[in-house]
Amino acid sequence: MAHIATKRYSYPMQLAILLVLAGLGFVVGGFAGFIPLLGKIDFSHLKGQSSESFLDLILKPEYANELRLMQFISTFFMFFVPAVLYSKICHNKPMQHLGFAKRPALPQLVLACIIIVFALFIVGALTELWKHIPFSPYWQQKFKAAEDAYNKQVQVMARMNGFGDFILSLAIVALLPAVFEEVIFRGALQNLLSRWTKRPILAVIITSVVFSAFHGSYDGFLPRAVLGFVLGWLFYRTGNLWISVAAHFFNNAIGITTLYFYSRQGKGADLEKLNDSYPIWLGIVGVIAVTMLLYVFDIISKKDIDRPGEEIPLPGYINPNNPFENNDDIHTEHHQNLL
């Protein structure tokens, strides 16, 4: 979908603004996220201790609700606030620019969720394939340590002792991250790269890699990059962020719901239940199905496809750096209008 922008800043400057705001958001979110734990944990004796000791201190089942709130606060400042501020600084209609332009059609939402289901076949096959990549023992140890830390954090936040915890987890662990992450990765970063490079598919690929790397899950890097690509494609073909948010939430909700049904009172959620791996042939089936479904998605969304990656300047504004404009014609038309 084309994007209305003021073009007050060059593309490199827009990226710099986004990165600076994201960096500030990371710092603010890192500190603000600990507010729910203040008064519950004594951090004073952690001076000089290792990061493992710190994680062991805060990642306890009794702090599950505080960690969920910590997740909300930190991701709000790390993702949502920088993206919205960037859009306000650089664009005339910030929320429209980020993709909150209109309500998605119900067929689009339903089809996006079906696409996610078949994409999980690809994810499972890639998970199986990843196991056979011959990493050195050193890197295997590094990956395992990082993955264990990531899983431990998710396991505590996804701990559910009842239906109320399930609903809370859906909201804080599934919905809000979907909104915040889609705003900065698809609405801001992919959107910017698409307009800058004039190669929307390249922008989708780059953003999906950054999206996956940011999660810090090494074993899940490739599968998450594939999911990021699917989410990016849905946004690329419509410019409607609500669709990728819905698909992202649906994917997260599948995981939370699976954990809930495997959970019991007083027992932690077993993340191994989410690490399903599928044979390669099923992954191929998933690739075929997702490709066909994305084609159908294009058909039902054709009214929304408006030269993705292009930009519409403000009325009367002449942008010499926009290759989609014929500036000589614009000058002539503008002069005639004045006459």
C-alpha cells in the first residue's frame, strides 16, 4: 500500500532516527521493566554476580505475574513507543503510515490464520533440519545456554494455574507482543526499507532476519525467520498492519493454548511440547500449501495492493528523490495550477 509521508528526512536519516529511538527505548524499557519486581526482590547482593545468578533470582514461578507485567512494560518502551515516535517525527499521518489505516476484511483474517497453520509445518521441518547442522561443540554449548535462558523466561511467564492465568497469558504473552513487535518490525522497519530500497521483498527478508535474531533463540532462528517472512508478506501485500498482528497473535495463541492444555495445577508449562519437529516431506507440503494460500490471499486482497513500497508525497510537495515521480511533469502541472 502506498504511504503518505512528509519526506522531511532522507531515508538514511529516517533509519537513524528509528535506530536511535529504538536504542533509547531499549534502555528505558530495560530499567522500567523491573518496576514490578521492586520491593519483591533484593537486588543489592547481586553486585559482582554472574548473569546466570541474576536470572535464577528473578525467574521464579512465584514471580510469574510480575514477569508478565515486566514483559508488557519493557516491550512497550522497546518496540511500540520508538515506532510511534519515529512515525510522528517523519510522517504526516503516523498511525496510517504504520499500517493502522482501516479494518481488515474477515476473509483476509481467516485466510491469514490458515496460512499460519500450514506455515507451522515448515517450522517443524526446519526444526528437524536444524538438528542435523554440524555446529562445533563450542557453538553447540553457546546455543544451548542461550536457548535454556530463553526457554526458562518463557516457561515462567507462561505458567498457568487456571483459566484466569490462561486469559492473562493470552493478553500479555500472545496479544501485546504481537501488536508491539509488528508495529516496529513491519510497520516501521519493513515499511521504511521497502520505500528506501524500492525492493519490498528484500525488505521483507531483511526484516524477518532482524525479527528472528532479536528474539535470541538460536535453535528457533530459522523457523522464526520463516514466520517473520510470512508476516512480512501479509503486510507487504496489503499495507494493513492489523492482518499481520492477527496472524502473529494467532501463532502465539497456538503456543499458549498448547501449554495450557499440558499444564496442571501447580506444575510449570513444558516448553518441549512446543518444539514439535516434522519430517522434511511435511515441510514441503507446507511450502506448497503456504504458496498457494498466499496466492489466494493476493486475489482477495487485490483492492488493497497499491504498488507496495511506493510513496505519495503531501499535496503540492515536490520530492526530487522519489523515483516514482516524474518531476518535470509535476513542476509543469503545479505551474499550471497556479495559473
